[in-house]
Amino acid sequence: MLGALLYLRLTSARNWAKSRLRRLRQPKYLVGAIVGCAYFYFFFFRHLGRQPTRRLPDGAVLDATHAALPTEWLPVTTALGAVGFLILLALIWLVPSQRAALGFTEAEIAFLFPAPITRRALIHFRLLSSQLRSLVGAAVMMLFSNRWAVLGGNAVTHAIGWWFIFSSLNLHFSGASFTLTRLADLGWSVWRRRLLVFAAFATVVAVSIHRLPPEAAASESHAPGDLRAITAWVVTLAETAPLAWLLVPVHAVLGPFLAIDTRHFLLALGPALGVVILHYLWVVRSAVAFEDSAIAQAQQRSARLAAWREGRSRRTATTRSRRDPFALAATGRPELAFLWKNLLSTWPYFRLRVFLVAAAILTAGCVWLHRQPTAAPFLAGVGVLAVSLGAYLLILGPQFARQDIRSDLGHADVLRVYPLRGWQIILGELLTPVCILTAVVWLTLLVGALCFWPSTTSAPWLSLPVRVTASLGLALITPALVALQLLVPNAAALLFPAWFQATRSRGGGPEVVGQRMIFVFAQIVAMALALLPAAALAAVIIAVGQWLWGTAVAVGFASVGTLVLLVGEVGGGVWFLGTRFERLDLSAEPPPSA
Amino acid sequence: MIEVQGLTKRYGDFPAVRELSFAVRPGEVLGLVGPNGAGKTSTLRCLAGIIPASDGTIRIAGHELAIDPVSAKRALAFFPDEPRLFEYLTVRQHLNFVARIYGVRDHETIARPLLEEFEILDKADQLPGELSRGMKQKLAIACGLLHQPQVLFFDEPLTGLDPLGIRRMKNSIIRRARAGATIVLSSHLLHLLEEVCTHVLILKKGEKIADGTLAEVAQRFSNGESGVNLEEIFLRATGGSED
């Protein structure tokens, strides 16, 4: 039976690889693959043959020519890694509230559950699947860790080390979920179990701290801000029983990965393998009925996947209904209906009321900071941080705020039946992300304007009138800037729907990475080109206007001029995308069903 | 009123619909039948303005779809086989949204009887995720009927409905046709077409094999026999296979 399951897994993997290779015939995948492969080569594979900069020999002094971490950091890394690993394991016991499900897909459930296969064989099938994932994960992580100079070993030992880490985590997760399900069947409530597990971990840590050698306790208490003292304390704690006993299997699993050379690696293999085998036996022997929860989990996962593929959020259809963001009258501009609809699709705090409250709180906070003598040195920093955040949101916001045509492409056939021109649909769809991003950027501008208060000696030209005019001017052009930014990914979705859909395909691969990189690059270039005329106009108005009317007035005129130009660009873009939407052949992607 | 002249739909080089011409008058129900891949859904989607026709003209309620799509769409409603709903809008919010799109002033007075007719009034504040497949279908139909369209396109309208829902749907189609609506429906359920349709159009490989009233089409393929049902007609017209 396991042979059949292995056949299914391997054949699926082979066909997946074949289909990936076959689709390289399409330029969109081929170009993406070339860019993606180039990225992987230059950032990872190029370094594979080289040894990372070695750690310094004992007694050597770390200088600028040795970009490696010193040898004495290894125990710290090991201790921190082991503690981190232990915390992860603790979470595996604390967090779950569902019954064991093992993560079968709907297809696997449809074919395997009614088949004459024992439960144990099904578990083996899942373990086999997770092993394949662990291998891929190990290969990917090796590309990163191979460049970490603090580690010893080489690419092979890193890859095998990662495999031990992933495998044991995977097995531990399965074993723990079976055990937790058994406890639940025995009448243990979720919170009772959490409380006991937490208490057990806390007791182990508390007893270990209590048993710490006096010198370690002293170093911790006498040097609260010293990082070295803290790390030394963590190392000593990790070596103190009973925490040290709990960390024995963790150290065993981490051993191959942290081995400094081949000899240490070979020595570490045995204990690591032992832990993995013990985990395997635990999983197989503790198996419980998982079919019901597997079906429920598979349905949830496929709903999430479908939503993700359609560009929707991860929220599933089980989300609670929401109150209307505003009263939608039956008549009026139909574009507002899209704003109303898309606001319903997003977080409920994207509302005017919340924005006003946030603005009031931020204003009060900034005024309070101004009145604190000790806070004065930080004000400029806060201001710069706020403006930087605003700029970041302006550039990357459209990647997060996707409540526009990108999210509704799955409903394009429904939208096409509406008695609206294409530009109306595009404009309506753009309104929600424009409103959301504008509101957030306005808040950052508000904080920036209130905090960023350079002295008249450092920037004499930045007078109060100029600052106020500049802030208001930026606020004025923000909606147009945001709309322009949003037009680029929306244009990509409409002009290259095949590319857009491809970037939403799952499973990664160099071609998908490459496609995403091309999209980001195209967005930056398109925005630069779109902003060039507006920036040039603003520069000319300010350059000429400051002699005629003074800087503040010139900045005001420049803002208005920029706004007019940007609105013109946005209008043209919306109209163009509208015509594209009207002509969008929905039958081209996906293939015709009729 | 639907007037179709020389409708052609190509996917690349593949012709899904070829030179299709027909007309459906108010009060008539045209059944679109054909084997899988005959071009039924492509035809319906072209008629509803969802996908552009490669060639030919389509007039809906006097408006040419290619020239004045907004006026044409204001008069029509399309009901896909799979209800396409916005997962985060409740039943009531769906109707609210559609009312604004179509500018239906007194939508609440229209919506209530619709919800009652489709027995989803008590689900008004629920999200699509909380509805059964049949309920979702009913909501999609209620949304489509809200603006009281003159022309209705149904793609497999009975999919997912329970027996009572099927009966109500059939009655609803017949009642609307009697009230003067122009209806085109595509279905593989030939008994539905026999009960509901006044006319039938048989497609095969994108081409019209036959059209006319049920009696006319039956006569053409009956070979002199009497009492030949639509299933037999369909099999004879299409050669009994998808090829």
C-alpha cells in the first residue's frame, strides 16, 4: 500500500516539475524564470562553492578584514538556538485547540479515505509528504545558512542539519497533536491543558533559575544592560538542570547543523537520528482518529486557497457580517457603491470615525511630547519616522491595499453585466484603497508636521508658513499620488491578466519569483515616469515663484499645479483602464468552458 | 426582445460560436441546448455582454450591445450556473449594492417580495458563507431580478436547487415570460426545456443545427413519427454524441 502512496507522491512531484518546465514555453514564465534564476544564482548559488569567511582562531583579534563572528559566540548561538527551539516546541503543546488533522488535501481525502487503506498507512502517507516538504525546506534554508560565517560545516552538512530540524519539528507536531487529541478525549479542556503545560514549562525554568550558580546570578543582576552578561546568563541557564535535561534532545537535533567540521557532524548524526526515530515511533503509536477534523481542515484550507488565488484576503466565508460603512442611498453615483462594498470587505476600523479619533489622539500625543523637556530630542526622530512611514506606504501601500479590481477580477463577469462604463467600474474599484491609503498617509503627515520642527538655525528657509504650506500641499496631492500608485498594479492586472494571475499561482519557483521582481521593477519605473512631469512642474513653480511671491506661496501654487497634473494623469489612466476593462476578453483566461 | 445576427465567438483560432442568428420576442422562452462544448455558455456570455463577440451584432431591448452596452445591460440580467457572490456582503447588503448599481429607487419594496418568493427573507443578514448552495443561487437570482429586467439569461438555472426550488424556479420563469419578459436559458435538463420553453435552439460545435418552436423542431426531426420527445429530438439532431 505504501508503494502506491509513494507512487502517488512521486508521480505528482514529477508531473508538477514537468508542468513547470512545460509552461516555460510561454514567454511570461520563461522571462520570469530567467530573471528568477539570475536572482538565485547571484544571491545564493554563486556562493555555494565558496567557504563562508571562517570564524577566527582562538586568540585572534576580530578586525575589519575578518567579517566573521568570533568563535566564542558559538555556545551562545547554540544555547539561544536550543532555547528558541524549545519555545517552539512549547507552543506546539500550548497553542492548538483543534483535533489532530494531519493536513490532507480534499483530493487526498476523496481518494484515500474511502480506499482500503489503514489509518497507519494514511499516517505514513502524510509523513512521507512532509518529508518531501522538509527536504525542499532544507535545501532552501541551506542557501541562506551556507553564507552564515559563524557556522562551520558546508552546504551538505547544513542541508542535512536543516532536514533534521524540520523533520523532528514536523514529527513532534504530529505526535503532539495526537497526544493532545487523546487528552481532549479524556476530558481535558483546552485551557486546563494549556495551564498545565505552561505551569510545567514555567516550573522547569524557575527551578533552573533557582539552581543557577551564584556567579551567573550575580553577573545577571549586576549588569542589566550588558548584552554579554545576559547571553552568558542564558548559556549558563541552558546548562543548568532541569532545563538542561529538557534541552538534551533539542541539542541532539541541532547537532548536525551546528557541527563545526565533518568529524563533529558524523558524531552528531547518531543522536539526531535517534531523536527522529523515537519521534516516528511516538507518532505511529499515538495515532488517533483524525478523519473528521482532516475533512474540516481541508475544506477551510481550500477556501483560503481559493480566496488567495482570487486575490481576496485570507478571511474565509465564515467571517461575521459587518455594519454598513455608511448609508448607501439607492440612487446617486454608482461608483460609491463600490467604495461601500469594498469597505465592507476590509477591516472594520477603516472608517471615518476611527480616522478622526486617531488624528485627535496623534495630535494630542504630539502636543504632549512637545511639552516634555526630556522628549524634545526625540521629536525630530519621530517626525522623520512618520514621514518615512508615509513614503513607505505611498510606495508599497498598493501591494497591501488590494480592495480594487485586482480583488474583483474573479467577479469580472458579474461586473461586466452592470450597466456601467468601464471607467466607472475602475474608478469605483479604486476608491477604497485610495481612501484607506490617503487616510493613513495623512496621519503620518500630521505626525510629521507636528513633530518635525527643525530649528531656524539649522534650516532657516523652513519657516512656519513654509512648513504649513508644504504639509497642506502634500496632503492635497496625496489622494492623487495614491491613485496614481494604485493605477500601476491595476493596469498590470488588466493589461497583463495572464501575468497577474501567474503571480498569484502557488508553489513558488524561480519563474514566479522572477515575475514578481519584474512587476516591482515595472511599478517603480512606471511611477517614476508618471511623476516626472509633476515634479518638473513643481520645481519650476517653486524656483520662479519664490522670487515673486515668497517660498510659502510658491509651495502652495506648486502643490495646486502638481495636483492638477496628477489628477489629469489619474483621469487619463482611469479612462484608459476603463476601456481596457470593457475590451477585456474574459474568455482568454482561463480557457473557455463552453 | 433579443436580436442576434451573425454572432461569432472565437478563442484564438478556435471558433466556439459560428454565424449564429436568431431572435427572441417578449413572452418567449428560448431553450439553448447542445452537447458539451457546443458553445451554449459562450453564446449566453456574449449575449449578456460579459465577453465580446468576435463578429456579428446583438440587440437587447432595441439597444445594440456593442454600441450602447450600458442601455442594453440596464435591460438584462444574467444568471450564471454558479452563483458569484461577494463573500463579505450579507443578503441584504447584496441587494443594496445591486440597487445602487442599477439605480433602483424603491429597492426595499421590490426586494422583500423577492426574498419571500425565494424563501431567504430570514437569511437577510447572513453572509454567503452561511448559506447553502441553493440559497446562494436564490440570492443571485433575487439580485438579478431586482431591477426588473426585460431580458433574462439563465445558464443552467436549476443547478443546486432542491425539488421545491426547481418547481418554483420553473414557475418563476414561466410567470415572467407571461408578464412579457424575453428569456433565454441553457440547460442539459431537457424535461425542463419541454416544460418551460416556447422555442428551442440546438447548437453543435458552435453552429445552429435547428431552431423554432418545439413543435417545429420536433416535426423536423421526427421522421414522421408522432410523440417524439425533446430528448429523442436532441439525440437525432446532434447525432447522439459530442462529435
